[in-house]
Amino acid sequence: MNASHDYQRVYVWQQPVRWFHWINALCITALAVTGYLIAHPPGVLNSGEASFSYWFGKVRFIHFVAAYVFVANFAFRLYWSVVGNKYASWRNFLPLTGRQIRQVWDVLKVDVFQSSGKPVHVLGHNSVAYFTYFGTALLTVFQIVSGFALYAPTSQSWFPQLFVWIVPLFGSEQNLRLFHYGVMWLFGVFTCIHVYLAVYHDYVEGHGVLSSIIGGWKFMEKHKITAEEATGMSGLPGRNPAPAPGAKPNPAR
């Protein structure tokens, strides 16, 4: 049992970020389930009148509605990466500093190679997580573009028509459909790894990783918070400005 530490509660994930996370999770789940059914429609036996059976149309409707919500939610997250706090900033998702690159190796030694038993303590995400989320953002863009390109021939809406130019790049709708379907499975693999690492880091670090995506707060020893802010990790690159003389510390930073 570790000795008692002087912990400080820090407000890391703002409410819009938390809403984005759970809406995104629901959308991906709905899109994956309905997308699989669209790719592999099961033979459903029904003794009723065929004109009253429209279950596959409902599956496609759910897929399309979830897609529009997915797009709106993603667009909002891009906006919040500009106006949100430092843990939500777009700068974290790109390898802009040498410290970020070095932290990638430190995290890999703990999470993947298991060659280090010293966890990397950060208030936001570690650099591996941030860069991975940037990769999933690129996959999200591809799924949006390819999905609406496939939807365009059966839609009279102006928005799907913006992406019809994608199909010729892949040679045919079927080729594009295969890529769209394949990326769905990449999201499935990402989800499994994401959940495992969230539980793993919550256990190893004990800083409230799992609860933070619900309440927004994480916990860390005060001296580690000071050291992290001095390096500019999990926030905007560079050292944070020193507080004014006599100013009280803000626990919500």
C-alpha cells in the first residue's frame, strides 16, 4: 500500500469533450452494427405481408441518421479543439515538440514492451494517445467522405453530392465500399485497445482515468502537476506563465 500523497483535483475534460466522447461512442456503435448488417444482410423469415416488412430500410435509416450525428459531433470537436482548454487543444494531437516524441517512447516501454514499470503520469492524454486519436480523426474523415459518396446515388440531398468525386478515385463503388467496410473493422480494433488501455492506466496510475470521462476531474500529486506544467506536456507546448504575486492557485487549470 502506497503512503499517503498530497493529491490535487484538476478539472481536465470539459463538459463538451465528455459529451463528444459518449455521443461518438454511440454513433460508432450504431454505425458499426448497422454497417455490418448492410454488408451481410441476414435472411429474415416473416409470415406477414411483405409490404409491411421494411426492417432493412429501417437499418439503413438508422445508419444514415447516425452518420449525420457523427459528422456534426466531429465538426463540433474540431471547433472545441480551438476554443477549449489546453487539454482539448489541437496542438496536443500533432508531434510538435521533442518532448512529445520522447514521451511516446516512454509510454511504449510501459504499455507495449513492458520493459518499464514506471508509468508516465500526465493530466491530459499521453502523447501516444493523442497521436492515436489524430489517426482516428483521419479515419473518421475517410469514413465520412466515403460513406456520403456511397449514399449520394440514392439521395437528393445536396450534402452527399459534395462527395461524388470520391468514387472515380477508387475505380468503382464496390471498391470504395470495401475500403469503407475495412475501416469499420479498424474502428473495432481501436475500441478494444482503447477500453483495455483506459482500464489499465486507471489501475496502474490511480489518477481517475475512467471516472474523468464522466465527471471531468483527474487526481495527481501536486509536485507532479508542477513538473508536468513546467515541461508543457499535455497542454500547449512551452512553459505556462508564472502566476501573479499573491494569486491563489486555480485547481480547475
